Amino acid sequence: MRKNNPKRNMRLVILESAATAGILAVPIMTPFYLSIGLNQEQIAMSQMAFTVVVMLLNLPLGWVADRFSRKWTNVIGDLLVAIALLLYSTAQTFWFTVLCESICGIGCALSQGVDSTLLKHFAEKEDKSGKLFKDKYGKMTSCNQIASLVVMLLGGPIGAISFRLAIAISAIPHILGAIAGMLIVDDSDKLKAESSPLKDIASLVRRNIGNRKLRLRIAAFAVAREVTHGIIWVFTPLMLAVGVPLAVVSMGWVINSIAAYLGTKVARRFVKKLPAWVLFIVPIALVGTASLIMFLDLNMITICLYALFGLAQGWSATTMMPLVKEEVCAAEQSSVESLARVFAQLLYIGAVWAINRTADIDTRYALLATILIFVPLAIPIACKLRKE
């Protein structure tokens, strides 16, 4: 049996997370869908299939990870996503894309939250204070942003050669992530069975939702995570509306990824110093300010403020989940992270519909909808966090 070296294991966790952080084919997926005959409604429905599968399976598969093996659920999840991408590269019909998205959703539900749980376990073997975990978690989110940026830059040129080739190659990083996951020596605490799986999961949910402090932090995580998420499908129309040429629209996405990376770097400097309410309010203020200015006067200059969405995304990714994990016992880390993600996904489903529905009326209204949805949710959460 390999020696359990926490530092080595942390490096492997970060490597696995970075390898699976992005999909190389993302920049060319919409042209690919159109090339096989899908319309915009069918594209949206395929993405809904993915979200619903992940939302329904997040909690039970998070419990499976905590109960049996976080390492192997992570590995199996990465391999399932790789298989889904390889299948995707052969897709010809709408229903086949739904099948691929569903398989991908199962894989993501298996692996989501496991990397941060393992990282917290190994970090606390070196430092019980939690400071090392916050530092390493911040490093992991930074590496994830860099990896996403690299694959995004590669996706366009490879997709120009062949859409299907880009999708198939997207499976390679996930296979590498699975290999890195296999090398991890997992000795983290396992969740003990008390009754049947369904009763255990129900008991876990009641127990953790009953924790007022944890409940508040889950709400903060959901709002801070989704404030930049619902509007991403409107980013390209916003750029086109101000006259950005279609040929260089992809550079806007690259710049946003760079801003997200910078957000993780800045957050890592402050995550151990600022109180929870300040960590939460920063992304809300960034998005709210940028949205208001762009709504009032959208032009080639103000569209650059969308970079603040990237900064907010990187900041939230670095700061919010550690706040949740501080309030969770070691054996339930993956399950509770999955629970937090379920709440975020429920918020996303409502927000993405409302934001994109208003965009059908006027693209700028998506910015106003973002403010009207998230600022009223954020204010009471920030006030309650400040009272802690």
C-alpha cells in the first residue's frame, strides 16, 4: 500500500480538479448543435436535461461518496464524463444529445464536491486551524481557471478543423483526471450507516438544514454562485449588440476567464482576513454595479465592465464553499456540499429562465433582471451574516 502523504495527495486532488475543470469543446458546441439540426429550444432542453439529472442525483451520490469511497466516486464520475464526450462526438439527433447530457450529468453528480472534501481532509492532517485548507482551496480554484482558459483557447482552433474532433479530444483531460484520482490514497472519515439509505439521507438533510448557521451559509453560497451564472447565455448577445464582431466574440469569453482567474488570486489574499458577510457581499456589489451601468448605457466601452462578472465568479468560487464546509462534520462533507449545490441549481433554474426571458424583450433587460433577482436575496443574507 502506498504511503499516505498529505502533501502528495493534495497535489493530486488539485491536479484532478484542474484536469476536469473545463470542456475543450465549449466554444464550438452551439455551432455543432446547429450542424446536426437542433434549434435553440432543443439546445436549451438538452441543457435542462443535464441540470435536472445533476440536481436529482447530487445529494444521493454525495451520500454514496461519504458512505463508501470519495476517491472512487470521483474516478468513476470523471470516466463517465469522458465516455459521454466520446459518445457526443458521434451524435446525430436531439435525443442522442439528451442521452449524452444525462450520462455527463451522472458523472458530474458523482464527482462534484469530492475534490474539495478530500482537499479539506488532507489539509487538516497538516493544519487543524483551517487556514491551510482555505489557502489550498484558493490555489485549486486558481488552477481550475487557468486550465479552463487553456482548453477554451484550444477549443476554437481544433473546432475549426472538426467539431467532432474537438468534442472527442475533450474526453482526454477527464481520463487524465481519473488517473490522477486513482493515485490518491484516501483515508478520510466515512459516513456510518444508521438505517436505510433513504432514511439516512433524509436524516442528514434535516440535521444540517436545522443548523441555522449552516443554512445561512448555504444560502450565501447559492446566491453568490448563481449571480454570475444565469446571465452567461446573454453575454454573446450583449457583445453583438454593441458592435463586437462575431469573429472576435470568443475573445470576450477569454477575457472573462482571465478576470475570473484574477478574482481567485485576489480572493486568496483576503479569504482568511475578511468576515463572512464581506466575502459574500463583494461579488454581489461587483455584479450589481456592472449590471446597473451597462443597463443604463450599454456601449463598446461599458461592455468591458462584464469583466467584473468574471472577477465575481473567481472570488465566489474561492470564498463561499469554505464557509459552508466550516460548519460541517468531516464524515458529511460531500453530502452537504451536494445539498448546497442542489439549492444553487434550484435558484439557477428560476433565474436563468427569468433572465433569458427578459432578454427576449430587450437584451439589456437581462442586466436589470439580474439586479432585481439577486440584490433583494443578498441584502438579508448579508445582514444576518454580519450579526454572527
